[in-house]
Amino acid sequence: MLETYSDAIHFADESLSQDILPLCKDTASPEPDRSRRKILVVDDQKLIADTIVQIFQDAGFEAVAAYDGWSALEIAGRLRPDLLLSDVLMPQMNGVQLAIAMRRNHPETKIVLFTGQAGISEILLEGKEKGYEFELLPKPIHPLKLIERIKEQL
Amino acid sequence: MESTSPVQPKSAFGNNARSSPSASERPGTEPDAIDARFHLAAIVESSDDPIISKDLSDSITSWNNAATRVFGYEPEEIIGQSILRLIPPELRHEEDRNFETLQTGQRIEHFETARLRKNGERFPVSVTISPIKNAEGRIVGSSRIVRDISNRLKSDESQFRLAAIVDSADDAIVSKDLNGIVKTWNLAASRIFGYTAEEMVGQSILKLIPDNLNYEEDEILRKLRAGERIDHYETTRRRKNGELFDVSVTISPIRDESGRVIGASKIARDISQRKQFELLLIQSEKIAATGRMAAAVAHEINNPLESLINLIFLARQDSPEGSKAHKLLLTAEEELERVSHIARQTLGYYRETGTPAEVFLHDLIENVLTVYNSKIISNSISVAANFNDLQKITVSKGELLQVFSNVIANAIDAMNTGGTLDISTRNFVGPSGPGIQIVISDTGIGIQAEHLPRVFEPFFTTKGNMGTGLGLWVTRQLLESRGGQISIASNSSKKNSGTVVTIFVPFARPQPNMSAEQKNG
């Protein structure tokens, strides 16, 4: 059901969303595995980072927020996250630069980027030129869908 | 030559007078006759036009000052010579004809012909010839007044040229007097306003001015009397058929020799077409701006939307199931999802991954059909698929998914009470080269003829509140940025309604410098 819902959320026409949205009623169930996965959430918008952390925690993950690339790297050194979820467009260090740094320092960490802007191709190209390719999610994204995509990565 | 007066006129009246017996044989009348003669001589001398007389043998018998000036001969060299010396050879026969006319006692007036000056130069003249009769009334010769009309012809010529210029102009050129009465009306004016020259000359110019703009005429006349010009003044005028249209008018005063303003010349350019183009330009600018603005707005709101979605979700998780708060938050979540949907659509951003991949288009279509399966069943729609795209094509999966989703969703919406959804794909060679053609047709209610040209317009929808009006617009943007095309045909008549959407995607990706912005702003 979630599968159908998630695909529909991608490109359902507004006339159909009335049928499909009621599926939102599903609530996230906690991860059943023993070791809780650790997720580092980075966004210069504090509200976004904090709400996503809360959502991940409710879903059974261990989640920590950072609001810029430097502190993210610092926290990652201590936390050793399983996954990094980072906004792309941030001042000083953007998400791609952070991701490349994470790859170098913590190659085992999965990386997912997300952004509200389409014109990030140049930034992604920067990563591509260095041989990196990252999973990209659109903003805004429904929490359930976000969780699902993250689970796919882990 | 004997003379009884100290004043000797330079030109002689010739032998005719002296050979006439009466004059010299009446000593009693001599002083009066002589006075009269000199009076006449003076008149002839003071004439601006050449006056020449000849006898019956065509010998010139008198030659005045003006004749000397115009022809170049002095009297002594021409008197006694044949008048034919002054006439171009091919015109000499005219003299005979003239003589016949004179025989009947008639004058010949303003006869236009040509003469020769002493230097051989030919020039146009207007000649008035009168017979000279003796006392018995017998014609003994003729006298002619020769007017050099070369200047008049020149000015006629330039007048004709000016008239031709005015008539060949594209703009209406109209002249009027200070009472607003039309004096001249050129061809373009007839074409533009619809009135012929006969219909307008002598009429008031107010005939062309819409009633609510009549005050303009007073204002114009006031300025003209002050000697001012009116340049490229944009206003509205009225054609013969009543149609109002936009013009650009330039009005200049017409002055007489003393510089007094006696009327006005008006050049009116029909700018209705230009205005139409301007409107279209503004419209397309608006649409382009809408695109740009939408992108900017969407980008600005995506972050707050993300926060909102998260906050409401968390709040809903926290509220007891079945509680009022829970229900309200659920509704809020749904509304928010709708807003997000619009934001995602207007952004034109839709990528799961950053790079395009090689896919079979029919796989993407199957994907979409699966998603809409429940709706297809509930609407009693039967699906016929004919997939003949035998080649993979490099596309952005997310973008093409959105394209097919928009089109198929429209088809499903058009068939509320059942119908057939026909989808076919095949290899095809389009104008930009080989690629894949997809045809999606339905037997739904169709799109009305007056709506059809507008379906790709942003914010145009036939779905009332349910539609954002952005689906097809975004679809076309996505396709065109990939170098593809989309076209829609539809029939909304009750019997045979349905819509056919044809999509083409070329194999070759467009060059990097051909951005979506360049194509559609």
C-alpha cells in the first residue's frame, strides 16, 4: 500500500490525490531491529532539521541535527552515522561539498541529499566531476515518504 | 521712315500700317491717330508676353520687347523673316490650320504648342491668335500673344509628382480647412477608413472621430491655429462600417503665401495591428514571467512547506486517534500535500535522481497505469495497449513519468462513466530526427473547440476548483526541454467525443545551450 502511495505521491494529478491521500492515515511504526540506525540530518533551516529529526526518532531511528557543514562533520566524527540526509543549498559549505567530505572521511555512511530548488544541476555536476553521485529527494516531501526512501538506502 | 513725334518706338508697326492709305491721307486726324497708335504701341511694349504679328505671307511684321526677351531675336534681325523660323518643323502645319480658323473670323485662344528660341531651344507656349483686319474687314494678317509656359508646366509636373506620392502612401493623408472640412483624401485614406474621396471631400472630419472624442478636434484646431504640429498622437478613429480602431496621427498646419494657417494636413497610420502584436507580446511576456515567477515563488516556499508538512505530521501523530484535533490535522495534511503538489509542478523540478537513464517508455507507461489502476477500474475504463517502441531511450525517468501521468490522468478524468483508453508506442521519425511516438487516446467527453487552443496555457483549466491548470503546461515544458513535442486533437460532440494526445520524444538529446528558458521563457 505504501508502495502505491509513494509512487502516486510523485506524480498523481490533483484530481486523484483525493482518493489516495487518505492513506496518510498510516502512522510510522518503529524499526524492529536491535541496533537503531543513526541518521545525521543537516539543514540550515533549523525548523526543517529539527522536525525531521523528530520524525526519524518517532520512526525508531537515532537522529541528530546539524545546521551547517562544519558542525555536521564534527558531529559525524563522534556519531558515526549510518546515513547523512542533507540540504543542498546552504551557505558556506553546500550539501554536495559536505557529501564529498563525508565520503572521504566516512565512506560507509550512506548519503541522501534533498532540495527545494531545481536549478542545482551545476552543484550536482560538481559532485559528478569528482566521481560522486548522490540520491536526491525533492522538498517538500511527506514524512512517510521520506522515511521510506531512507529505509531503502539503509 | 518718317516720324512726326520725337519718341520713336523701338519696334515698328511695320509696312502694313504705312501701306494703309487711310492713315497717311487724313492729315486732319493725324495727331489723334498718332496718339492712338503710340498708345497702342506702348501697351504692346509693356506687355510681359511676346506679341508678334505677321502678314499673309507669314512674314513677321511686328515684334515687341517681350518677344526679344523670350525668343532672343532683336527686331531688326527678325522683322521681315518668316514666322516659321520660330516654329519647330513638325508643328508648322499648325499654322495652316490656325489660318483656316482665323478665316472664319474666330480667335484661337490658349493654344498649347511649342516654339523655338534663337539658340534653338524648344520651349512650351500657350498662344492666343487674333486676325488683323483692314478697314474693309478683310484679314490681312494675324497677331499673336505667346506665353512661355515652361514654368507652369514644371510646377504642374511637380504637382503631379506630389499627388502621386500622396496617393502611393501607405498612410491616410487627408487635408482639411480650419472648419474641419475635408479638402483632399488619398487612396490610403479610402482603404483605411472605407470612405471614397467623393464621400469625404466636403464633409466634416468629425465623421471619422468617435463621438466621445469629438473634443479632440477642437483641441487640434486650437493648436493648429497657433501654428503647432501634432506628432504621433495615438488615439481612436472610426471606419465607415462603424468599427473603432487605433491610429497614430501627425497633423501639420497648411499655410498660404503670407504664412497664415489656412488648414491642416493629417497623416493617420492604422496601428491596430501593431497594438495587437503589442498585446500578444505582453501576454507572452506575462506567461513567461508567470513561469519565472512561479519558479521563484515555488522555490521560496518549498522550505517553509517542508517545515509545515513535518510539523503537522508530528502534531497529528501526537493527537489521539479519532479526536477532533486528529481529524483537523489530517485535513491540514491533505491540503498541504495539494500545495506541495502545485509547488512541485510549477517548479518543473521533478527528479528522483540527477541523471537520465536508458529506459523503455512502455515500462514507464505501465508504471503509471499501475498507479491509476483502481481509478481505471472504478470508472469502468477498458485499456488497450499497443507497445511497439523497440528501443530504449535516454530520458529523465521522473520527467517522463510526470508527462505520462498528466496525460493519462486527464484521459481518466474525461471518462467518468466508462470508455476506452488506447495507448500505443512506436518508433517514429519526427522533424528533429528519429525517436519514439506515443499516442494516448480516450473516448471521454472531449475538449470544446473554444478551449482547445488554450489547453497548454498555465492556469487554464476546465476542471473548476479541482484543476491547477498546470498539468499540460508543465508537460509541454518538460517535453520541449527534452526536444520533444506534444499535440492534442479533440472532439466534444455528443456522438463521437474523445481526445487524442500525440507525444514525440527524439532519441537525440537537445544541445546544452538550448535551454528550456530559451524555448519558452
